[in-house]
Amino acid sequence: MATAAPSAASRIAVVTGASSGIGAATARQLAAAGYRVVLTARRKDRIEALAEEITKAGHQATAYALDVTDRAAVDEFATAFKTIGVLVNNAGGALGADPVATGDPADWRQMYETNVIGTLNLTQALLPKLIASGDGTVVVVSSTAGHGTYEGGAGYVAAKHGAHVLAETLRLEIVGRPVRVIEIAPGMVKTDEFALTRFSGDKEKAEKVYEGVAEPLTADDVADTITWAVTRPSHVNVDLVVLRPRAQASNTKVHREL
Ligand code: 8X3
């Protein structure tokens, strides 16, 4: 099956959370696939360095510092484009792993803000531009946490279920328009920051997440799946991909060689 090359009107791909991990890897891979990538994240220095790296590799990239939860800033960002082809809603993450009985409501609220409202903000602001391209794609990077729960995960699981519902509902609502809605739901992915952020910088707790797991997914594995889904021919909508490392059979069944 041939990879679909983006048309001129659909060549811009916006990636949120592009400063590290899955977002950065996705930006690199979409750029290599022929997209002009727009890297967004709060950390300007990181996305500027990545844009330079991508440009030096002979591809096209620009950086735009953006907090996805700041609606006014997102609306301002959207005015820069007439049309865009791809929006990858990747910004998000987990805070804490406490049981429901003791979880911090502030963490829950923040996870909802970044994982759901952030995705809502970008999607609402850029949907007219995606439609205007005549061939748009919205990607929602959810999680296996958007499809099942686990002890200590409720705050994150609730937020990722929200992201999943946003994707599924949007697909129903815009059917007939030239925009696909793709959800990518990764399981255990070892990135530099996901677990560290979840455990407030506690390296020991972060390392424990992957302890004894032969080969957790990498950011590149997920980026590869995103890029594959995005580059299918326009009439092919990959609704949902759930991907996990071979050592992870479910959210709670992980093989560890200890
Ligand atoms: C990451 C997967 O298992 O940490 O989105 O919730 S998990």
C-alpha cells in the first residue's frame, strides 16, 4: 500500500507537546514523511532546538511556544494558518498514582485540563482550518488508560477516557466533512519524562514502572504508528489503534523478568 503524500493545502502538521517523548518523535517522523511540522509546547528552548534539528536534516519545521490550556493563546496561534492538514493532540500526561480515597483533586483537575480541555482547545480552534484543507486529520493520542482502569490510576484514567470520548464523538459529529479522527492509545511507553512527571521527579518510583519489562514501547514506536495512520490514503480512517509492548497483556498484566 502506497503512503499518501500530503497535498499543498494539507502539508502543515501541528504537534502539541512536541518538546519531548512521543510528541518530539512524531514531529521528526511527520517531517520526514513530507509534512511541514509546527512544534508546540510550553518549553520554547526545546522546541526551537528540535525545529533546528529537523530543518538541518533537510525537512521543514517551526516552533511556537504554546500552553494548550490557555484558550486565548490557542486562538491567537490558530490565526497564523489558512489551512492545516494534521493536528496531533499529544500534550498531556499523568500526575500521581494515588487511590481514589486519597488522590489530590488539584492533580485530577490539572489532568483533565491538559488531556481533555487542551485537546478540545486545539481541536476547536483548528477544525475550520482542517476542513478548509479539504483533507484534514485530527489525531488524539489517548492511552490504554482511556480504555480500562487500574488501581491508583483513576485521575489519569478518567482524563484519558475523556480524550477517548472526545475523539469518538467528534468522528460522529463531523462525518461528511473532509476530516478524519484517529485515536492512538499506547500502553507502556518508556519516555524521558512521563513517569518522572507522574511521580514528581522521584527517579526511583519512575524506574519501578518499567522494572523488569523486557522492552517497553519507545516514543519512536508510537510515532511510527501515528505516522502510519496519518499517511494512509485520505478515505481510510484508522479509528483507533491500541498498542502495547509484547510484555504487557493488559493494563494490569505485565510480564516482568525480576
Ligand atoms: C500511559 C499508560 O499504563 O501508565 O498512558 O496508564 S499507563
